[in-house]
Amino acid sequence: MKRVVFAAVFMAWSLTLANAQESDPRSADESAIREAVAGYVEAFNRHDAQGLAAFWSPEAVYTNPTTDEQVVGREAIEQQFKAIFEGSPDIQLEAATDSVQFISPNVAVERGTATLMRYDELAEISEYSAVHVKREGQWLLDRVTEEQAPAVTSHYDQLKNLKWMIGTWVEGDSQNHVETTCQWTKNRNFITRSFTLVVRDRIELAGMQIIGWDPAAQKIRSWVFDSDGGFGEGVWTHKGNQWHIQLTGVAPDGSPSSSVNILTYLDNNTFTWQSINRQAGGELLPNIDEVVVVRQNMVESVPEISSADGMLPDVNQRTR
């Protein structure tokens, strides 16, 4: 009886193994297609037009989603991408494969989402369908069609005058300095601004500011929170090459504070900061003189200045 049971189990295991071996080629082909997509994205982001064209079949048809122009053949596709990279030197691509369906052993349809990104523009998102063909053991693109994904609400147009802020900035000296990093959030609806005050190699204060467009008030507003428990909000007004920020806040002890901070844009790597009309706990405080703030990768060492808290949002109105 045991031999019969063992034989039955062995036969079931053998059938399962045989079925798995039969399905392996398709699984391997799907993995190869997904790897090809990843290689395609890497070549695109290196702006390697020749390497990118190698992922297409010799008679492939590429349709430029912007102009609807059809380009036929690998060499023509290479020239098309050269022109794209020359016209958009900062363009980058992300691609996510949602599914791979096999029409035959040598033909598969991949569906996914592509995102084109440029530094100063809203990301372009499209849903694509790509036909892959297997030639001499290699999966190649043969046809690609794209459709624009549903529109995403973005307030980039209202915030784009602040795009120069994106990056990391330093103000202070090697002993006492403030480092601030600004980044876009998804869909460029907000800018996050993290800051750290370092005094003699010790972090004295840190915090986060969020800058965004208020569609009800039709103004740029900001909200800031620091590691001591202070918080506040600001209203931004654009005046020429300056931004005047009316700040109101609450200190950790509950006392109110207010000030007007002024950012003056000089160039993409330099701006100045000053704070005027400062009050804390009902008392007037002296103004903070204008200080120069520079982009981090533009300096070998942090410049000497008189103020160590120039980049900090004036929430708690600290005095020196």
C-alpha cells in the first residue's frame, strides 16, 4: 500500500515538474521583456540614441507622441531620438510595466505607463501599448502606441517663479551655518524646504517648510514646523525680483511672533535674505541685515557672514 501511495505522489510531483518546465520558457520570455524595458529606460536617460535604437526591430515604427509623426526603421528612429535629446538635454524617462500578454511564442504585447520629465515643466504621463517580437532569441520593440493619461491637477504654473529655489543652499561659516534643501513634491503642487541650523558641529535646530498655491485665496502660502515645537504660516507676495513673506507664528511657549522676510533673487545660484518688522511675545526685535545665500555646489567652503540663522523661517523670533 505504501508503495502505491509513494508511486502516486511521485507521479503527481513529476507531472507538476513537467508542467513547470513547460511554463518556464514563457516566464523566461516575460522576464527578458521586462529586462529589455529597464535597459531601454537606462539608454534613454543616458541620452544614448544609438543604444536606444538597438532595442527596436529593423523595420519598427515609432510614433512621436508630440507630433504624431511616424518614423520607420531603426536608423531613422536613432536620428529621431538624437533630435529629441538635443532639443531637451534634461529629459528623463520612467516606465512601469503593468502586464505582458503573449499572442504567440514570438509576439507579445506589453502595457504600461511612461513618464517624461524635464526640469522646468510638468511631467508628461502616458499609457502605452508596445508590441515586442522575438528575433534570434532577442525581444525587440516593433510598434508602440501611446495615449495621454488622465489629466492631473497641478499648480506648477503658479509656483514656477520659485523653481530657482530647488536644490541645496548654504549660509554661514564652517562653525555656524544653515543648510536648506528645496524639492518638488509629486505633480509639482508643493515645494518642501527642509532646514538645519548647525552650531559647532551640533544640530541646534531643524525643521520643514511646505510652500504651495492656495486656490481659494489665490496666493502662495507656506507652513513651517521646527524641532523645538514652534510653527507658523506665511503669505508670499512677488515684487520684481523679490518675494516678501508675511509670517505669523507660535513659539514653543505659546507666545505669538511675526515678521516680514524678504528673499531677493540675484541669479540661479545666489539670493539674499533679510528679516524686518520682527515681533516676539509682544516685543519689537531688531531687523536682521541682508545676508547672501549660495547654492551648495557653487562653494568649496561656506562663506563667512555675520548671521547664523539667515535661512531659518522666523517662527520663534530668536534673538542673539
